[in-house]
Amino acid sequence: MRVAAVALLALGILSSSALTASAVLSLQPGWNLWTREYCEAGTLVSLRHLHLESEPSRLQGREYVYRRGGRLCAFTADHAAGDHNIQIWGRRDTGDWSVEYGNFSEYAGALAAPQGYCIHVTAYLEYGPGWWTTPEKRFC
């Protein structure tokens, strides 16, 4: 019984640290991290496919931008099996970048900008033969 309890505790620690140890989150003042579902309850502003840098016609993953409550939020989604390096970057016109990146199985983000601001967004995904990305774009 004691061995089983220790094994379960160790598994719980490994599982929780695997989810957080590989992720990096840097939020500028006024930015928040929401869930994908919270953003999706808003209005879709943009859906862009990520392109392979060396072969722009190849697509993998998507960048989403939603508006909810006067705020824009963005996340990067990948629907391939397993964990991949997924990144989402966002900034206001005059601000520094807010970012979340790490090894995720579904998505990175959703970064929520301060209310009433336009944002610049770019997304990245490391998968297979290289980096998939979207060019930086401004959303209002």
C-alpha cells in the first residue's frame, strides 16, 4: 500500500511538472492568460494557417484571434498527435511582446490584450521538418 502511494505521488509530481516546467509565460502589464474555450465564446476575428518557412505552401497548425468583452485574445493550435513546441506572441502598438511557449499537445495561449487596444500577433510551431509560422499581423 505504501509503495503504491509513493508511486502515485511520484507520478502526480512528474505529470504536473511536465505540464509547467516546459512552458514559459511572459505577460506585459495589462495582459492576461485566458483559456482557449474562454476566447472561443467571443467573436472570431482571424484564423490563419501556419506555413512551413522553407515551403510556404505546406500548412500545419492555426493561429486564432478572438474578441471578447472589448479585448483581443490570440492562441496557436496544433491538431497533430503528441507534444510540440508551440508559441504565441502578442504586443500592443508601442509595447513589448507578451508570449507563451513550451511543449504542448493542443495549444499555446490564449494571450488577452488590455481592453480597447490593437495588437500585433505572430505564431510558431516546431513540427516535423522545421518551423511553421505566421507573419506578424496587426488586429484591431
